[in-house]
Amino acid sequence: MIQSDVSNLPWYDDDNDEAVVTPSVPYDPLTLRKAFEKSVVKRLMADVPFGVLLSGGLDLSLVAAVAVRHLAGTEAARRGGTKLHSFCVGLEGSPDLKAAREVAEYLGTLHHEFHFTV
């Protein structure tokens, strides 16, 4: 017979009394913005078509805005290249679909919606 030393321990302890560590470097919004934009642009370097997922939330809206701005400055865009495609998946009539549609319209993406039912 094989004996096992398996134990049932929690992965997370929400009663952690350790002090919250505050960053020693002051917050700089410009540094954060540059790092965010660099991160998005880095992922746009591809030799295949790509698009962005929109949920209508701030996070993905910012990613799409940075992508649109970057792509507008590329050689392909100056030659009349393709627009960025955006996608949203949701229940028909949901506020997320509406918000994503508004963001896509504002940014000028080619927007695609996919509806599902439960």
C-alpha cells in the first residue's frame, strides 16, 4: 500500500495581518501611460490580421484607443489600409453590447457583434 502525505491546506488566507507595502517610488501618471501604450503597441506587431475585444468597459476601451491611434500612424493607414476590427459578444440588448458599440463608433473601428442566448 502506498502512503501519501497529501494535506488539505488553504491557498489563500484573508486574515493576513501583514502590513500593506506602499511603493517607494512616487506615482507618475505619465510613466504609467507610456508603459501602458508601449505594452499595447508591442502586441500589435504581427504579420496576420488582428482585432480587439470590446466589452464597453474602461480597460478594453483604452486598449482599443491606443491601438487605433498607433495604427493610424502606420504606413498602411497612410495608404488607405484597413481599419481595426473590434468584436463584442453578449446577450442581445445587453448594456455591454450597447457600450461596446458606442466605443467602436467613437474610435471608428469595424465593429462585429455576436449574440448568444441562454
